[in-house]
Amino acid sequence: MAAKSKVLIVDDDSDYGEAIKLLLEKKGGYEVALAYDGNEGIEKVKSERPDIIVLDVMMPVKDGYTMCAELKADEKYRDIPVILLTAVASHIAETPYTPRMGMETEAEDYIDKPVEPKVILERIDKLLKK
Amino acid sequence: MIIKEVNILVIDDEAVIRDGCTKILKKEGWNVDTVENGRDGIELIKNKFFDILLLDLMMPGINGMEVLQEIKSQSPSIYTIVITGYATIETAVEAMKIGAFDYIAKPFTPDQLRLVVKKALSNKALIREAEYLRAEQEKGLHAIDQEKSKIRTIMNCMPNGVLVIDKDKRIALYNPIASKLLNISGDDPIGKDVDECINCKDLSIMISDTLRGKSSHNAGIVSEIAGNDAIPLMAHVAPVVMADSEIAGAVAILQDISHQKAVEKMKSNFIAKVTHELKSPVATITQQLNTLLEGAAGELSEEQLKMIEKAKLWGVGLIALISDLLSISKIEAGMSIQKKVLLDIREVVYDAIEILKPQAEDKKITINISLDNLPKINADREGMKEVFVNLISNAIKYNDSGGKIDIYGERDKDYLRISVSDNGFGISREDLKFIFERFFRAKNKKTRQIIGTGLGLPIIKEIIESHLGAITVQSEEGNGSTFTVSLPISEKPLIREGEPVLTNY
């Protein structure tokens, strides 16, 4: 049996992280690690070596964009796919957290919070298969 | 030169002279008064106006020189001709030094007298005419000066920058604010080419377009540009149109909008904060319910499942309401957030469908798209995406499982028409009137369970109208609905008079 893929969830809202973690473990069969801000996220990337990262955008200390940019600038971690998650609605333009998918971030995907179980499972699966 | 009436006074102690002068001068039509001494003469001059004074210098009592001095200080406009008994040049010269106009020596002939008086009169007339002309000229200059200074004062006191350009794109006029906002350089920029003195490409393009008559209805072009030191400016450039419709130049009004920009930024930050504080908890609750519903935290009984499903719907509804409220506050804050670009509407529709795919698949709804060979339009990408996400999402929500949606686009003269049709529930005749009103929701047995905020259609209507477009609806209860969006096709930026619609160059 192939080893389980590992997902790192980075979200300052631990309840949100736990809810996704439970879903991914039970329904996706993934191994899941949690981090609560960008700095911890970077540490966990190094120690846990996740196969994919689900990253919240609005976080204290270091936000998701910054963390994503740092990973994508490092060739050791560049290839780990990143899914950005945010509660800022995509049509609200020009806030500091306005989705910048495909423009200023190199994240592979972007999903609005809350996310339908089916959607997040599908998107993770798709990115891992690439 | 017409002098209506000439009054002459003769002061001489000799009766022969007085009588002789009177006789000669009256024949010319002039009024003559005579007195026999200086004191009487001075008194008379105080009470009566005289043009000419014939004054004997050698008189008993107060002598001619003294009279002359007194009269010069009292009535300087009188022309005095001195009569001297001794034909000595010295006394005459001395008198003229004090202010006498001329002299005549006794004895004199009638002709000599007439001649000297006429000379004085014509000289006086000449001086008067010169004075009149000078006064007129001064009045004119004064008026011109006042008009100029009025314009200058108004220009200098205006809170906005003003720049006037002639038809050859040379600077005709500008005020200090314009100079400050644009950093107008050069010793004397008046008459010089705009591009020589102002380093602002956006403004230069706006001026060129205006001079070439590119602005519609002469209302001018409005755009946000960066001025000196990257100060954000709202620039309004309007053509100066002459009676023959020729464009004689352009006037640019520049407003410093850094304050508005700062407020806008504060507002954006506030909105981001509200979103985080309000929306995030609801997102978390919904996510927790999602995980429960999936059975990831243990199998649920049918009743638990039902209740949690309903709770989740409330969560989803709240999220939609928060998003819509934020969206509407954003729209009401002004259209300045819009960034209009040349847009392929087909891409936008495909993006919208991508977002809604899960919902459509859930209900097994098929979507047919016919959007080939359509012209591009000038529009805000996010705004247009919201329009089509909204319309397609409605077509999915207000439809039965296995339903159908047709998206069809065509060019109709200067407009692009995109229609979104479904074969869903349709809208009743009564409800149709209200569907673009805020918080209105069609309620019947079929729609009661559908989560919505009643803000979607009002929001997209505002977005479409801000693009100078229109949205119409055709529907019949039970027979589906067709929403048609019309948007103007324009290679040029959209301009509407009096409204700061931003354009992208």
C-alpha cells in the first residue's frame, strides 16, 4: 500500500483548521498536519515535508501571500502545490487581501471559505495527481 | 474745436484799454468783463469762470505780477495774457515764468489782440482734447486691466488646477495650483508645447484626444492620472468649441484626490476587517457543519443530519448576505474602483461557469453556450464576472434537477447582447416588477427553500448601468426566465457627462 499523502493546513483559526483536518483524514484518507501562522507554517513545511499545502490568506505574524511567496522562491519547496483559502469574497476588489490568484501569487489554486467538502477533496486530489 | 462760450476778463487801470478790448473781443462773439484793479479782478475770478485773462502788469495798488501769482494758485486753468506798457522782453519773460501764457505790448492793434487771444483759445482747446483723450485711454486701460486681473484673481483662487491649451497643443494659460500639481517647468511655459513643460503622459494623451475631437458630445474626458510626485489627480479635459464647431483648444481641470484616495484605502481596510471579523466565524461554523455532514466525526442519525443541513443553509445564506452587503457598499462608494479594460466576454462567462460547476453538477443541469465571434467590450472584469455568476447561479437555483441553461450572445448594432435563459420556475407577473429592487425575493412553494439575499439582481443592475448598459427580463411563471444584458461596444473609453467614470489608457 502506498504511503498516505500528507496535507499541511495553515490557518490561524484552529477550529477551521480542525474541521478541514477531520474531513481530509476521514474522507480523503490523508495524513494532516496543522500550523497556525505563516512562520509556523514554514517550520512545518521543513519538518513535515507535506505533499500539498492548504493555506489561509489572512493570518497574523505572516500572512498566506507572504508565506506562499517565500515557498515559491525556495527551489526546495517550490514544487509543493498550494491552495489558498480566504473568506474575502472574490468580488470585493482592492483590499489588502483581495485574491491575487494568477497575478501576484504563484499558488496553484484558490478557494473561497467555507468550502464544500466535495470541492476541496477534488481539488487536492487533482493537484496531487499532477 | 468748438468751445461753446468764451469768457474773457480784462484787468487794466486804463479805461481806454478796457473799452478797446471789450469792443474788439465782443465782435468775435466772446463775453468780456472788465475791472480796473487787481483786487477786483481776483474777487471776480473767485465767483466766475474765465477762459482768458488779459492782465495789465503796471497798475497802481496790487500790481500785475502779484495778481498773476494769486490767480495761478487759485484758478490754474485760466490762460493769462499779460499786457505790458513797456515793451520790454524782460517783464514779459518774467510773467511767463510765473505762468502767463503769452504777452502783448502796448500799444497793440486789434488784429494783434485777436491773434493772441485766439492762439490762447486754440491752445486751450488742444490741451483739453488731449486731456480728454488721455482720460479715455486711461479709462480703457483701467477696464482692461481690471478684466485681466479679475480672471487672474479667479484663476489663482481656484482650488483646482486649471490648464488652457491652444489647438496646437501649446500652453495658453495656467494657474499656480496646476503648476504645483503638474510641476510645470521652464522659464515661461506660455506658448510652449505641453510635452515640453509637463511630464505627464496620461494628461498629454487626454489633451491630444480632446483636441482631435475624440470626446463625445464635447463633454470632455475624465480620468484619474498621476501628477507631480505621483499625486493622484482627477483630470477633466474638455474641448473649447467655437461657434463653427471648430475645436479651438482644450481646458483641463485638475483635482487633487489624495484625500479621497486615503479615505478609500481606509474604507477598503475597514471592509477587509469587517469581512474577517464577521465572515470568518460564519465560515468556520459552516465548515464545521460540513465536516459533520460528511460523517467525518461519526455517523449521524437522520434527524441530526436534517437539522445540521438546515443549520448549514443558514450559514451559507449569511455568508452570501455579508458578501452582498459589502459589494453594495463598495458600489455605492463610487465607480472609481472599476478598472475598464478591453474584455472578451466569453472568457468571463467561462470563468463564471467554472465557479458554478459544482452547483450545476449537483442538480444535473446542462449549460449550452453560444458565444462565438463576439466583439470585445470595454468593461470591468470583476464586475462582469459578478454579473454572470449571479445570473447563471440564479438559473441553477431557480430550476429543477435536470434543467437546462442557454447562454447566447450576439451583436446588435452598437451593443453586445448576452442572454441567460433557463427552463426553470419562472417569475410571476406581479413579482417581475420588483425583482431588481433590494431585498425583494420571489416567494412561493418552490422558492421558499432557496437561500438568497435579495441583493444579487440590484447589484448586477448597478454594475451594468455603470457600464452604460441595460438588463431586461422576460419570464412566465412555470416557463423559465431569460435575462438579457446589453452592453455598448466601444473601442473608446466610456464617457458620461458629469460622472467620474474611470478610463484606462
